[in-house]
Amino acid sequence: MSQDSTTVPETSRKLSGRRRREIVAVLLFSGGPIFESSIPLSVFGIDRQDAGVPRYRLLVCAGEDVPLRTTGGLELTAPYGLEALSRAGTVVVPAWRSITQPPPAAALDALRRAHEEGARIVGLCTGAFVLAAAGLLDGRPATTHWMYAPTLAKRYPSVHVDPRELFVDDGDVLTSAGTAAGIDLCLHIVRTDHGADAAGALARRLVVPPRRSGGQERYLDRSLPEEIGADPLAEVVAWALEHLHEQFDVEALAARAYMSRRTFDRRFRSLTGSAPLQWLITQRVLQAQRLLETSDYSVDEVAGRCGFRSPVALRGHFRRQLGSSPAAYRAAYRARRPQGGPAERPDRPDRLERLERLERADRPDRAEVIEPRVGDHSLPLRRPGAPGASTGHSGHPPHHHHAPHPEPGKPESDAYAPRLPEQAAGRAQGRPSLPGQRERPVG
């Protein structure tokens, strides 16, 4: 069950007599990244009862009899071993050191035993590979870091890998996407155990949102698993990525691979971990995302350049995968880059350079006139508070009119149209400004 579901599946087994629901065991391995390892330690290992968060009892367990080295060469010491898993109602595997190495057999046996005795098993990020190796994900939905999802699907074909979700709750087995998504899943566990108020209080302490919307789609890359390089389908996949601007369907890809549609679907899914149609749509949406960030094409033009049959199709798929419309995504992207960036027009460096000069001069400890360059139609600007700066008729600083957001398909810098000298003179004499005249926001 995905994070967006409104109900939570019931745990299929009751806890054995010696296990306690409030005891959480975190299983650490050498080589595991420290960030992922620290998430369950912080969520379940700190007493925050003063904030309304019920207390868990944490058992940190070593999954193997070797020094537990982590990021930066740090060496950790776990106070418990695998035997402590027999007391836990929840067992968390925060990460695994390498998706190409098999986990220790003793740890896999301990996880199977814990699951058989009713414990809830949780895999964060690459911890899903440990759960899969133990057979706990067979026939179940699961997720992991989007970068490793194809490998997980190929290595364990009985697992229903969904790389789009931040986390998947299948009752007594839960998995999350990479890194920060582990926080989302741990908050979900607290919400399931103790309610939304407790999860919200914990989220405030951690300074994170109590529930993030959307999934991993916005972070997906066009990268493919390393194993694809030697596969006959690699040439077809490479062709598809190079021709996303053309309109073609999965039938065309199957024909290029000299396969029937059914065979192509089966081979493609085993290779990449996703259905070819979903993969193709995702690649087109990713290409649209890049064009919205780096070009001034209209949404209709972006749709055509990404192989969508209509702007309506682009908007529908874009919203489903990224949670917003193309126009809203572009506006939000550019709002985070007020001085231009990839979305700035390459043929208008004069305007970008002028805005950068104005921003560099915008310091409270400086009061100077910025002289225009030759051919620059904007008037010399005087810093607010400098001698001779305009204060309006009442002697108070004038009201700052903020420029509106740029229209989709136009560069952000167009929101700051340069004023001609005669336009500025009219404003100084109290005449109303003409449409299109905008003052540069200050501060």
C-alpha cells in the first residue's frame, strides 16, 4: 500500500509473547551510510514525551561480527547483537552497504524469524535489498531509492517494485525510498502507532513536514541500470532517449527490437524494472521538465518537442508525476532563481548583467549612484537613503511596487522592463505610468 492510501493494511501476524510493540530494533551493518542509519535512531531513540510524542524503546543491533564503519571512516559500536531482535516489535534495516553483495546469512535468518513471530519489518533506502534477500518482499509491493529500483526489480522479479513512491506500507513489511524518505516512513510509523497529533509533534521537533505530497517522480533521472549496456535492448532504449521529440509508441520500439509487443514488454520490465509505456511517459515528462527549466518555449511548444500528441496530454502526465502543472512548475523554478540562470535568454546578456550589477550594489552600507553603460536606457539609480534619493511628496520612502510573475514562456527578467528617460520623468511629475512600466523591487 502506498503512502497516499487512506487505510493501513492490518498486520498479518500477532506478536509472540516475548516481543513488545514499543521496542524498536535498528539493524546496522558495516559500510552503511551514517545519514540513513541515524534516522531511526533519532526518531525512535530520543525521549520527546514533553512534546507529546510517546516513547519507544530503542535497541541498536549489530548485524555482523565486524567493526561497524560508516561514512567518513567513523566506527560505531552497537550495544546489542542479533539476539536482541527477538524482543522487538519493529525491526528497521536503515541501509545496506552494497546492492551487489549478499547480506550475512545470520542476519537474514534473524529477520525471517522476527517476521514469523509477528514483528513489523522496515527497510529504508537500500535496506529493501536486505528484506528482499530474506524473501520478505516476495509477491509484495515495495520501493527503494529510484536509482536502485531497476536493479531491485531485476534481481528479485517476484517483488513488485514501484520507484514512484516515497514509501510503501504493506502492513507488516514497509519500505521507503532513499535518504530523506526514511524520515517520511518513520513519521508514518509513529502516525500509525499513536495518531496524527504525535506524528505532527515529532515532525515539528525534527523541523520537517509531517507528510510530504507526491513521490519520487520529480527526482527520477533518465539513467538506466548499468546492466543494460550489454543487453540487445540497449540500442532501442538509447534510440528512444535520443528521439523523445518524435511521436512514437511502444509498438514502434518493439518493432525496432524485432520482438512482439508481449515479449518486448516482458524483456523491458525485467531489464529496467518498469513497464515500457510508463518508462516512455516518464522520460517525456523529464524532458519537458528540463525544457521548462532551460528554455522559453511555451507549454504547447514543450509538448511538441517532447513527443506528446497535445498540450493536454503533457499537462495530465506532468501533473500526475510531478504534482503541478507545467506553467506552475516553471514559475516555481524561476522564483527560486531571481537573478536568472538556465532559464535566462542567452541572447540577452545585457539585461542579465545589468540586473546582476544592481544586485551587487544593493548593500545597506553603500550609497552610490549606479551609472548606466553606453546604450543602456535605464536611468542612473540611487540607493535608498542616499543623499538626493526620492522620498515622495510626504518625505516618506515611496511604496515599492513588486513586479508580477513572468508569463509562461517568457524569461524572468522580462518582468523588469527598463524605463526610458521620458517615462521616468512622467512618474516623477505624478503622471500615471503606462501599461508595461514597472519599478524594480527594492530589498
